[in-house]
Amino acid sequence: MKQNKNTIQHHHKIDKEARNKFMRHGSYVIWFTGLSGSGKSTLAGKLEEILFAEGIHTYLLDGDNVRKGINSDLGFSASDREENLRRITELSYLLYDAGLVVLSAFISPIQADRDKIRARFPEKDFIEIYVDCSLEECENRDVKGFYKKARAGEIPDFTGISAPYEIPTNPECVINTTKLSLDACVNELKVFILSKIIQA
């Protein structure tokens, strides 16, 4: 999207570093990617509870909630999906700049799109979590009934069925929700993230 030539960015006296010092922890974006039904939002929610208990200031963004609000005007065409992720990235950036640890749970199926998202943040502050779950298991769960509708042709361009999901090439962490129980996944994620955030 083109920048408006008539806008000028303002640099305020209270910056991210000041907010981090006040909150006593750094800002991070923890990006969960995976198929619909893989467990992204569930894991992000569990992790937020853990971080909150540790006194870490967080905010959780997930696909359904964002599409009911700031992105309610977007559909599921390729261009709308691209704009959906662009807005989410910028929203994540604002929350990150506010000093928070942002947990963003979105399918984000295309590697090139995820690369653009990653490039928006300092490398040390962006953590990609690939929630690895087989298509078969996601269909077995089918919590929202989307896969059944996609198989019946009622939902076009559905990721994993009629649209591709590109497995992340170099995520910071992989959590396999097909093989591991929820408790085991949460514990593995907890250990990994706390080692990144608390000891940073």
C-alpha cells in the first residue's frame, strides 16, 4: 500500500524503551501459524495466562476476533487476505511499540507473507511458532465445521483443502499438537517462551 505523501510521522518523548523499562520486560511478537483447528488460539490463550501470572503485560490477537472488528469489511479473496495480514501486522506493531508481548494467532499460510510480517520487527523480538497438526487431525476435530463445508464446496479457497498452506521454513519453535497432549504442548511452549522472555 502506498504511503500518503501528506502525512508526517511524529516521534513522541515516551518511546518503546521507556515503556519496557516501566513494565520491566521487553516487547515481543509471538506469531502462531498453522492450519485451522491446529490449536493456535488455544495455545496462545494458555500461554497468555502463563505470562500474565508472571507479571508480563500481554495482548492476544486471533483471526475470528479481528475479523469481527477492525477487519470486518474484508472477505477471503487473495487481496483481502493480504490486506487482512497487513492490518494485523501493523496492529501487532502498535501493541509491540506500546511495550506489550503480543500473541498473534493467524493461519497466515504463505511463506512470503510471513516473511513480510517478520521483517516488520527487530529479529530478536519476533518469535514464530509453527503449530504443527496434520490435516487429517484438523479435519477430525473440525471444531467450527469449516472442513466439512470446504469438502462440500461451500467454502472456496479454504486453506489445506482448496488453498495451500506452506510449512514455515525456519520457525523459532515447532509445537506438534497431533502427537502431544494439550498439557504437554503448553508445557513445551511455556519452557521455550519463558527462556526467551524472562532471561532476555
